[in-house]
Amino acid sequence: MKTLRITDDVHQKLTALLGDLTAQTSRMQTYTDAVEALLKQSVVLPAELLLEIESYINKNKQLGYTTREEFIRDAARWRLRFLNQEYESIEIPREDYEKMQDAIKEMNLPVRNTAEFINKQIKNALEKYDEWQRQRDPYEKRQRKKG
């Protein structure tokens, strides 16, 4: 048997993980089980990327991220939403986006920001499209009856 020295912090995390594993499997677990579970759940990222993430979290505490794991889980969920084609992305030059922000503020438009303005424009256009389709459908039905 080998001995491994771990910090109190790591010991606490392993103990918590053991509790979770025991609850999930309904059987007693060992540190070996916990370490194997940790390794299965782990993703190795370059140190530079982790530092960049931690720096971003520290500079943007208002976003609510408290750990890099939390940030990475959220980033992975966002990426999957785009890969699964649940959302579409468009690119707007930063200068135009910021100019629109200024226009919204200075002109007292009934929206809070550029994103809300864009979403509102899309929603209005879709409502008009729905109305256009409703008006078109009875006309097409009449045309089919005649033909």
C-alpha cells in the first residue's frame, strides 16, 4: 500500500466526494473510488487558460462566478447550445454596437440596450410575418378552390 500526503483542503474535498459517491451508489466508497471518480470527471486545461479564467472571474465578480469550475461548466453549456443549433449568433462590430447603446440612451428609446433593441426588432418583424401569413392563407385557399 502506498501513502499519499494531501492537504486538509484536499482531504475535505475527497471526504465530501466520498459522501456524494456513497449516496449515489448506496454502498461504502474508499478514497481510491473518490480519486478514480475525480479523474473521470477531470479535464486538464493549460495553466495559462486557467489563469486567464481566474483573472476574468476576479475582475468580473458582478457576474456571480465564484470558482473556475462554475465558469467552465457555464461556458461548456453555452457552447453546447450553439453547437446543438438552439441559438444563432451574429457578429456586430463593437463600434456599431456601442454607438447603438449611445443612441438608445440619448434618444430615450423604449429599450434598455442594443441586445433588447435587436430582439424587439426581430419579434416585431415575426409578428408582422405571422399576420401576413394569416391574411395570405385564406386568399390561397380561395385560389385553390377556383383552380
